[in-house]
Amino acid sequence: MENTSSLSPNSPSPPSSSPTLYTNLKTIASPSKIKHAIVDLAINIKKVGVDDPRRIAHSFKVALAITLVSMVYYLQPFYNGIGDAGMWAILTVVVVFEYTVGATLSKGMNRGFATLLAGALGVGAEAFGSLFGPTVKPVVIGFLVFFLVAAATFSRFIPRIKKKYDYGVLIFILTFSLVSVSGYRVDTIIKLAHQRLSTIIFGGLTCIVISMFVFPVWAGEDLHKLIVTNLEKLASFLEGFGDEYYRVSNGDKSFLGAYKSVLNSKATEESLANLAWWEIGHGKFRFCHPWKQYLKIGVYTRQCAYHIEALSGYLDEQYQVPSEFQIAVQEPCMKMSSEVGKAIKELGNSMKRMVYPSTSYVHIENCKKAIDDLNIKLKMSMVVERDDILESIPVIAATSILVDIIKCVEKISEAIEELSKQARFKKPKDITSDENGKPHFRHRGAAIKPVDGGNDRELSTITVNSDDEIPQEMDLDKNKREINRL
């Protein structure tokens, strides 16, 4: 007979075959996994700070602003003058203080002017409604609220207002509605509006001062650097495309994918340009700097990046057929790619140093000469057999895209030249000195060094004018005689 014994109430229950909630929680909250999660969090936090150390400074700036406006409550004299309305100062800092100076100025000025306008209209609506007596007053105020709120909301669909004043319209709707329908007496409303406006101005000015004078982050400067970086990424791809296409070198290929970030830079550029419009003059950027021209350069830069995206598709192994036609056009293709890359690089350097672009057109002219050489090669290498035509189509398509890129770079060059005129970039001097102190000259951006014939020979200085300084009519014979005399 089988002997069975009953389990006591205090005895532990046998383990269940299926995992229980306790087991799952114990597995999730194991010390090893908690340690791993903490380490990952610390690594991510460090990465965010290392990528842009200005973020750490911004955190302390916000904390400083909150601490300063909190003195309204901590110090009794301030509290007696403002009272509970001081909470609006803290609220203003929280919603107004942004990462860049332009964003802080945008939100601060929008909030200040919207509060002032809405408060004045709210008081006016209360006074206007009182003229009709207590019975009709709610109807009049309700009509004014309905009309102004509807008009303000519709204005948010207007692109210009949506772009720069959307936050101000929201604050206007909120403040006007609160003031106009509050139901207080006129003197109470005026006192309330005065307190709120004072605290909002106090909080906004605190944000603006700290943002501008304590480790400032300028949106205009970030936009300038972004455009330059995008140009450098395109230049690095084009300079290395020829070697990669013809398998000349097997070095680092990280430059092949750097251009992809340029394709999605439109939203960032437009946002930075919008915020830079609010900023005052700073550094090398004057007040009313032509930020819109940066957007034009960005458009052409993205067009060039789209062509590069199509060009990168011909770097696959299936297109690398060592045909005679491909070898025949190798020299002009590599020259086109290299020279157009150098042209973009020179344009980026001129923007970085904020000087007039004086050497990029030399590389663009070299690109045009390479196109002429390519046309000659194509005429000399015309194929008639079907198999040769099929092999030559990818090469012809790649060279066609290179020609489109050169045209796009010409547009970029013209846009940067226009920017240099509007922003008053510095123009390079006609005469400079080399390391040994000897003068050398610039001809269309290229340095021309004089030949040193020794101490017994005198050096003659010839000033070569740029294109915009050459007169329309020149006496060539007279110039030749003067050169022979020298």
C-alpha cells in the first residue's frame, strides 16, 4: 500500500514546471544585468557629452537661470513686490531657454510681445464689454474671444508666421483667453497683467543674458560650419572616386559614405537659418548676415550629393570591366573627378576662412578641359560591336554624371561668390610673401614666383589684375613694349 503524507501548511510548495512571475523578475533584476544596464547608460551619457561638450555647458546654464529666478521666492523683498506671480518667471525660463542663442531670443521675444499684446487686448475687451452692461457683457466678450482666437489660429497656417512667430501666436491665444474671460474687475485685471508681464520679462531677460554671455551657442555659426562640412564631404568623395573606380588604390574607404548625411540636411539648415535670423552680430558674422544665401548654397550642395549618390552606384564590382574603352577614357575621367573635388574643397576652405573664392575657378576650368579631352577620346574610341556597346554604357553613364556634377559645382561657386559679396568676405591680396620673405604674385588665385637670378640681378614687380579689374579695351602692343623694357 502506497504511503502518502499530507504537507504541513508551513512547508514550501513544490517548484512549478512553468516559469513564474517571481522567476522572471529575478532573472530581469539579476545583479549582472543591472550592472550591464548601468554601464551602458554611463557609456551613452559620456558619448553625448563627448560628441558636443557644449551640451554640458547648456545644462549648467539652464540650472543657473532657474536658480536666479527662484530668488523671487527665496528673497522676501522680491516676493512682497511680485507675490505668487513669480511662478511665471520660473515657467518662462523652463519654456524659453533653448540650446542656441537664436532659439532663446526667438522664444523670449515671441513670449514677451505676445503677452504684452494679449494682455492689452484682454483688458480692452473687458472694458469694452462693460460698456454694454452686465447682461450683454458676456456675449460681447465671448464674440471677441471667438473672433480673435479664430483669426490667430488661422494665422498659424501662413508660412511666414508659422516659420518665425508660431510660438508667439500660441502664447497670445493663451494669455488673451485667460485675461479676457477672467471676470475680475478692471483694476484687478490690470494688476494681474502687470505682475505676469513683469515676471515674464524678468525670466526672459535672464535667459537671454545667460544664453548670450555664458558660453554662447550661435545658430548662425553652426549653420556656417554645417555648410562647410557638407562641402568637405562631397570633396573627399570626388577626389577619391577616380582611384576607387579604376581600382588604383586600396586604402581607407570611409569617405565613400560620408556624403549621405548631406542628403538629409535640409531640415537642419532651414531650422538653423531661421534661428540665426534672430541673432545679433557676433564674431565674423555681422548683423543682418545673408543667412538666406546659405540655404541657396545648401540646395545646390544637396543636388550635387544626389548626383554623387547615383555615381556611387557604379563602384560595384559588376561595372569594373577592364575594357579597352574604359582604359581609353581613364585619364580624363580621373582628372574630372579630381579637379571637381579640388574645386569644392577650395570653395569650402574659402567659406571656412571667410575670404573671397579666388582659386576654385582654376580647377573648374581644368574640369572643362578634361571634358573636351573626354569628347575627343569618345570620338576616337567609338564602338560598333554590340558587346562593346553594352560594356561601354556604364562608363558613359558615369562620365555623364560627372559632367552634371561639374555643372552643379559651377552653381555652388556662383552662390558662394554671391555670399562673399553680400557678407563682405575679405579679398586676398595681389602680392604676398613666401617663407623666405621674397615676394610672389597671384594670377587668378595661383601663385607666380619670380626666378631668383642672384644678387646681381634686379627683380621687377609685375602686378597681374584679376578678371574684374581688366579694362574692356587694352593696347596689347603698348603692354608688350613695356614688358620688353622691364
